[in-house]
Amino acid sequence: MNVHERSWQRHIQELAAFKNHHGHTVVPRLGKTQRLFEWLNTQRYLKRKGRLSADRRQQLEHLSVAWDLLPLRWETRLQQLIAFHRQHGHYSVPKDRECKTLNNWVVYQRSHRQRLARHQKERLDQVGFPWKAVPSSATWDGRIAELVAFKKRFGHCRVPFRWKENRKLGIWVQTCRRYPNRLSPQRRRQLNQLGFVWQVIHWSRRLEVCT
């Protein structure tokens, strides 16, 4: 077995292991999988030029490798959306700088639903994607209700960022503190009426235990 064949076998095994672990072959561009990503793109280029052998093409297709990058990018965005939902518990992707690309993708899926392939719509349905955008007020009212319940229980609105009982509420409270200018005057008044603490508390200096 020559050097090129050994390299092929090593990469195809890495790709098979990646699929076995993640359930797909959407290899990330950066990080530990960067070399595998570049190798896979090289195989796509060779196929387009007719320089990939039938045997190697079959091996890659057996692993469900996508030859067209457009479906690959769609799948990448779907995985990002799933990760967002896993972290935040909803699909209301914000328009801020960090999530702008994913937000644009979500908006496109909703506005061009009829143009999506059948399997794409099925994938979105499977993960519980809401085809109609949930009004931001629904999320806000839900968090306010949780904050009211928290204050009734503990006597204050200082929700720890890593509160195990409701991590989403802790993240929401910290976001309100960090970006008060993004809130409408009406929403700031709501928080003030609850005795909301706008100053970020350094928990290492003053530990608030919620039990």
C-alpha cells in the first residue's frame, strides 16, 4: 500500500468515525476537524473534474457525503439551529451580530417554505421548528412570569446566572442587565416595578444561594 492509499484509508476511517459519532458527515471547517474538512472538499473537487475513481466515490456515497455544497450549507445551518434551541429552549434567533447569519437563514426558511425540498421541510418539522415566528412579547411575558415567581419565592430578583432550576431565566436576567438600552421604556418600567437589580452583581464577592 503506497502513501496515497494509506492517506485515503486514514481519512475515510476518520470520516466514518465522525459520522458514527455525530450521525452525519457535515464536517466543521474549523477546529480539530479542519484537515478532514479540507480533505473532503478535495474529494468533491476531484469528482467534479472526473478524477475520482468509482470505488472511492462509492465509499464516500456509502457514508452519505453530499457532493453539492448548497445542501451541505443548509444542513450546517440546521445543526446550528438545533444547538441554539438546545441552549436557549426556543427558536427565536436574535438579530444581533453573533446570530445574524442564523437569523437570516431562519427568516428565509419561513418566507420560502414552498420552495424548500420535501426532506428539508420534514427535517425542520422533526425538530419542532415553528413556521410562524413567535412574537417576542410571548417570550418576554413568559420570562416576566418566571421572574415574578422567583421573587415571590426568594424575595428578590437577583437570579443567579447559573441557577440550576431555570438556566434560561438566569441568562435572560443577565441579558437584560447587560443591554438595558435594547429594552423599551415600558419593559424597563415592568422590571423596575419588580425591584429589578440593574447593576451586575459579582457573585464571587457576594454569594446569593437559592435553596
